[in-house]
Amino acid sequence: MMPGMNPRKMQQMMKKMGIQQVDIPATEVIIKTADQEIIITNPNVAKVNAMGQQTYQITGEEHIREKTVEAEITDDDIKTVMEQANCSEEKAKSALEQTGDLAEAILNISSGEE
């Protein structure tokens, strides 16, 4: 809402313009991105419908949690790295745990970075 304006008058103006606002009684809002989660606690959530376009307005206490991606390492992955980089099983597994990527693990071992 606009500061200094009567909330009732603001609602009437919004209604005339075809804008509807509904408060949502949320307890927590989580926004997930590729590398983190934004968690909003004690949120005030308003759903606004303006000319058929729905938007959400969220205010509250923001907390950011970084995602940790644990890649599943299969026996086939380990065998592939062992064959391509000509290394031991332990070295192949270690490289895969560090990189989470087959090609990068093979390159690291082959170039001596492992």
C-alpha cells in the first residue's frame, strides 16, 4: 500500500482498476535456485491479480541456505575413469568425489592434478 493513503480508499481504487489482492496465510516461503534456497520466515504474502496476471508479493525474514550437490558415483563411472586415466580404483573414486564429473575427473588424473 501507499504510505499516507487511506487503506479503504486504496482498495476501492484497486477494484476500479480491476486489481484484486488476497492475503495468503503462509508460514514459510521457499524459493529454490540451482545453487541455493531462499527461505522467508514469518512472511506476509499477498496474491495480486491485475488484468489476469497473477503476481505474489512477499515480505519477511530472509535466510539463505546453500545447496550441496552430492553426485551419485556408480561402479561404471569408477571403471570408466580407471580405464580412461589408467589409474587405481581409489584414485578414480577420489577424483569423482572431488569433481562430480567423469570428464573432469579423467582430465585431472591425466594431467597430474589429482
